[in-house]
Amino acid sequence: MRDLALLPKAHLHLHFTGSMRVPTLVDMAAAYGVRLPEALIDNDPLRLPPTERGWFRFQRLYDAARACVRSEADMRRLVHEAAADDAAEGSGRLEIQVDPTSYAPFVGGITPAVEIVIDAARAASAEHGIEVGVIIAASRMKHPLDARTLARLAARYAGDGVGEVVGFGLSNDERRGDTSQFGPAFDIARRAGLAAVPHGGELLGPDHISEVMRELVPDRIGHGVRAAEDERLLREIVDRGVALEVNPGSNIGLGVYGEASEVPLRTLVDAGAEIALGADDPLLFGTRLVDQYEIARTAHGFTDAELSRLAASSIRASRASSSTKARLLADVDAWLAAPDPADAFGALSAGGTVTIG
Ligand SMILES: [Zn+2]
């Protein structure tokens, strides 16, 4: 039972506003005189039965939180705190996802909004000893031409250096929008060398994932857990080397699964899928990165060796440089090679004399 916060890992599914600490949200709301819904502050999404958790409630709370981010300083604070929190949880690589549209009106446009996030990501990386890359995400709720505009903007800042844009996503309610209409935006992103990382297969099942695979040609799928319901699809995902950003806390928070043990993590891993566990929106779901690994350990019986393979998988699925990947993977091996504290205790109590004082 090694310490999971010390296990080196990459965090590939974290939304900008959703990463916010509750006290930070409370601070910002107070500064702007915004009255927050109680559910955002008590940080206990699970007090509702799974059938009442649902997308619309989530969307309403997310919008309320986003309405409190209104300045360059707020945006920088979010990136810095997300990087600090991730680093404290053993993450060596964070790829944070942002739709700059919502923040654009407060900072003079969409381009400055992106520049601020990139600049903050670079500064936060240096300050907290973690690499932060940026994913620009379009929304399914908006016109597909909007997505193309965002893809062109993302392409302009594409790069594999720290703080640069590494991917292009598509987020928001999976049931909205025509997936095929977003294909051209992903073509623009792909031509710029960006990873295609659309959401899919959380609220909707295998048909939706097949459509995302066909129309958007993803490198990774945000969620994709419900591929577990279709063996042939899962095989295709594995064969094509598409990684799945699995967020158990989110699945439970949205009532997709009633409890942690129902998230089909074993099925996905046993099929050979490349998995990157992520927190999605800690602010809304009340669980952070290490909690996802704790779920794998306690609800699914993953051993330390299996957990180290999950962490390695997240690192491989990231857009980190090959040298960063090699360094983090070596650190994962070192984590597993270190003695298990439980063994040390076992050896002591089995054979040793314990001296107190
Ligand atoms: Zn997400």
C-alpha cells in the first residue's frame, strides 16, 4: 500500500473552471457579489441519489462557477492553483482543458484569453515543478464554425514546449450537436500537429463513441468508459491506439454509474486499453486526481503493480516530450521498487522486537 500521492502520473482530463478550489470560488464570488448555489460550496455531490445527479444540474453549477471568473488575475490564479494541486498529487504533467470563449469578454477577446492561459501555464510549470500543457476545447452547444475558429487559434499556439497548446477538444453535453459537423475543426487541429481529444461515451454509449471515432479521429477520448459495453468497439479502440481518459469521480458524480465499483475500469484495462485516470471537475465532483487511483485500489482491487501500470499508461498517453516521458516512467518504476510500507510493518511485527521510547 504505497502512497498514491507519490506515484508519478500525468493528468490529462481537467477542466479550467472545474479545477477550482472551493475556497477560491468563495473568494471570487464574494469579490463580485455573486451568491453561489449551496451545492457548489458543500462539495458533496453524492448526497443526491444517482438518478438526480444528472447533466443539467451539473451544467447549472458549472455555469455558476464560471460566472465568478472575470479577470486576468482570476484566470492566472486558477492555472497556478491547478498546477500546485496537481504537483502535490504526484502529477508530473498536466494537460488542462479550456474553452476560452467564456472568459474572452473580461480580458479583451479570445486571443488574449488564450495568451493568458498559456503564459500562466508556463509560469506555473516553473513554479510548481510540473509541466503544464494546454488543450483548447470547443463546445458542442455552439455552432461548428465556432469550433473551427477555435481550432485555428489553437493551431497558432501549437507546440510541445511547456505551456504550449498540445491538443484540441470538444466538450459539453454529448447529446447536443451533430458530431460529424465538428470534423473539419479537428482536421485543422490535426494538421497543426495537435492531439484530437474530444469527449465521448460518458452520457451516451457505444454508438456515440463509434461516431466520435469515425468523424473526429481522436488520439484520446475524454471518458469513453462506455466502450466497455461493446467488445468489438473496445477492440477497435485498443487496435487503433486511442487512449481513454477515464474519470470515475465524474461518472459517479453524474450518476452514469451508481457507485465506484460499477465503473468498468477492469474491463477496459483487461482489454488492453491505454487509460489515463483524471478528475474532470474536482470542484463539482468532490474528487481529485489521487482519489481516482484510490478508487482503482479500493473499489477495483488494483495492486500497487497494477496502479503503477495505470500511471505509466497516463504518461504514455500524454503529449509530453519523449525525454519527459522517459523521466516520469523511470520514476514510476522507482515508486514500485521502493519497499511497501505495509511489508516493512509486517516484517517488524512478525519477527522483530519493537522498542518504544
Ligand atoms: Zn470533461
